[in-house]
Amino acid sequence: MKAIRFLRPLGLTAVGLFVSARSVLAAPSDIVRSTDCPSNTNCNPDIRNQVTVVINYLLTFIGLIAVILVIFAGFQMMTAQGDQGKVQKAQKLITYVAIGIVVMLIAYAIVNFIVNIAFGTPVG
């Protein structure tokens, strides 16, 4: 129960930081609308640009969650006070986060490969 009371404000803070950092530090949007294009340029919005934007947001969000989980697991390890059950639980969480990051990178590579074959240009 204590973990839930600890994680709720941490999660809300992380989401708030994620949203504000993306809006403050964001470059101009990659999704181009037809009204944003001057008549003398060729900037047709296509599915590849939209997929790229979605993938980049998802990778950023998942990376942020991974960092928060590793910090939380480290906090659990430090406050275990010699309890081997808590230490092993924290070690498992770090292992699962590492596996999740590897799966995320493999999924990104697969999507990049498919988009590269389909459209001839890599994602990102």
C-alpha cells in the first residue's frame, strides 16, 4: 500500500514533465497539414511521417517509464534493510525493465525495416 502512495505522485509528476518537456522543447511538428504548405513547395503529408511521429512519441514515453522504474527499483533496494525478498524483487524489476528496453529496440528495428522496404526511407 505504501508503494501505491509513493508511485501515484511520482507517476503524475513524470507524466506532467513528459507533456511539458515535449511541448516546450519540441521542434516544429513533423506532421504537415495541407494548409501549412506554401503553394511552391512539395510537402504532402504521408503515412510514413505520421508513423514516425507516433513511434518517436512512444519510444520517448516508454524510455521515460523505464527510467522511472529503474529509479523505483533502486529505491526499493536501498530501503530493503537487508530483506533478501525485497532485494530480489527489485533485482527482478530491473531485469524486466532491461528486457523491456531490448524488446522495444527490437520492435523499433522491425518497424524501421518494414517501413524502409515499403517506402524506401528509414523511420526517424
